[in-house]
Amino acid sequence: MINKLLNKNKITNNLIFVGLSFFIFSINPLTLGFVNVFSEDNEKDLNKYDDIEELAEAIDDNKFDDDDINWKDFKSTTIYKEADDETQDCIEDAAELGNNLSDYEILDCYDEYD
């Protein structure tokens, strides 16, 4: 009889623990940012950004996320044309290594030559 009560209490305690864990995870401010990364709209329109600095900030903040940027399209943007020569060369080298350009490559070039 006592064993049955103890097992019942263990099950109840485990259920309470699991329920509280899910509740705490859902309201924890540290986890909200992680969850929001996946729920925010991802703006892939390059024309929205005025310069390489603004685009780099958006990439760093996960507001722009695109691993398949068309090199020809990007090369014709104001963002690329107004970037300094070293940043342009870096981005062009990155684009030539693959069939496309990734957002992190733009960010890396910006960080390296800014």
C-alpha cells in the first residue's frame, strides 16, 4: 500500500516538474529571443537597405537571412556599388568560390574591411 502511494507521488511529482519546466521555458526572457528568431519575418529584399552597413546589421540581427543571393543581382545594387573597394573585392571573391553568395559572406567581408 505504501509503495503504491510512493509510486503515485513520484509520477505526480514528475508530471508537475515536466509541466513547470515547459512553462518556465516558455516565459523565460532568455529563450524568447531564440524563439523569436524563427517567428520573425525574414526580409530578403536587398532594395530595403541603403548601404552595406545597414545590410550587415540586418544580417547580424537575423533580420536578413539568405544563403542563396544571386551574385548578378547583388552586384547591381547600391549596397555593393557604394561599398569600399576592399569590401567589394572580398564579396566578389566569396561569390566566385560558389555558385551564389551567402549573407554571412557579406557580413564577414564587411567586418573585415570596415
